[in-house]
Amino acid sequence: MQTQPTQHDHGGQPGERTSDAKSEAPDDDAIRTLVKRLSRRHRSGGQVIERAAILAAGADSSAILRWIAAHAGEPEELAPLTAGRGLHAARLSDGGGAGGRTPLRYVLPAGALS
């Protein structure tokens, strides 16, 4: 069954997403401006942005995280958990590693926001 074009279609093939879908997601320049505003200098010479700041911005956080990854940004390494003490310490800790934990910050290399 073929779909008839409606007044909302923009001439694409049936089932094809058009420019209206693109306008819902923030564009590259808008994300760059937001990341530049929320980030600060990192000791590596690049910029660092807090995950909490990304979430609090109210923007599409998954699009921002994809943008950071596409611009050579990486999660900051997490410090290993310290070994707990007491009877139930082994049960409550994850073995001291950082695996499986959500990163708190993302580090962008120098020049990524230029």
C-alpha cells in the first residue's frame, strides 16, 4: 500500500525522514556553544565538562555525549574504589575497579571547541 503525500511531507520517499526530524535535535554549533559554556580548563590543556552539568542543561544529553565522543572527547578515568572494612565490605564493593561505573566528567582535547 502506497502512502499519499500530505501537506506535511517534503517530497521524500514514503517512510523517509525529512528535515523536520533534523530540527528536533540540536545542531553541531548549538552543542559546541553549550559544551563551551559548561566546560572548564583541564590540567591536560583541553576542556572538561561535568556529566551533571550536561544533564542539568535540559538539552538532549545523549546528543551532547555523542558530540563529545565524535570530537575525541573521552570519559575521565575514575579512581578505583577503596577497599571497605568490616564484615560486609566484600559484598558491598565491586572489587575495587572502576568498571561499570558512570563517568563523572568528560575530557575534550585542546582545540576541540575552536
